[in-house]
Amino acid sequence: MMVHWWETDLRRQWEIPILREYHANLISNGVFGYDWEQLVNDYKLTAVQSLYVATEWCVLAEDRQRMKWLWFWQLQKSITAFLDLECSELWTGKVD
């Protein structure tokens, strides 16, 4: 939701505080063994998945133009999040 629908500046400002609150609530409600680093990595994977969601609108030729107002906007936001969150580190072995 944050990657696809929020303006980039708002996502940058609020995603970490929201994820921290989410993680704190998981822990306070009995979830154990799910550390902060894993949550961040899982969030990064959702940012990667956002690339698929945006480009899926391009599968059908008629949707490429009809839905460009949506998929192009989502693709831009997804690429920006991918870069901001350094998602490529998930595959380079640099993740803690």
C-alpha cells in the first residue's frame, strides 16, 4: 500500500515509523522470532513485488494505454522505493 499509493515523500517520511509500530505490535501480541531485520527484508520483498503489480497492467495490449494513468504512476513509485530501500541488496548478499 505505501509503495503503490502514497506520494514518495510521504512514504519516505512514514514507512519506517509505521513499520516500527507494526513490528512492536506484533511482538506485544505474542509474535516471537520475527526480528526487525526480517521485517525490513520482508518489506523490501513487497517493494520488489510492487514492480510486478505495476507491470502486470501491461500484459493485455488494451490495458497498456487504457490503464497507463495507473500503471505508469505505480511503476515510478515502485522503482523509486526499490532504489530507496536498496532492494538489490537482497540478492547480492549484503543484507545483514
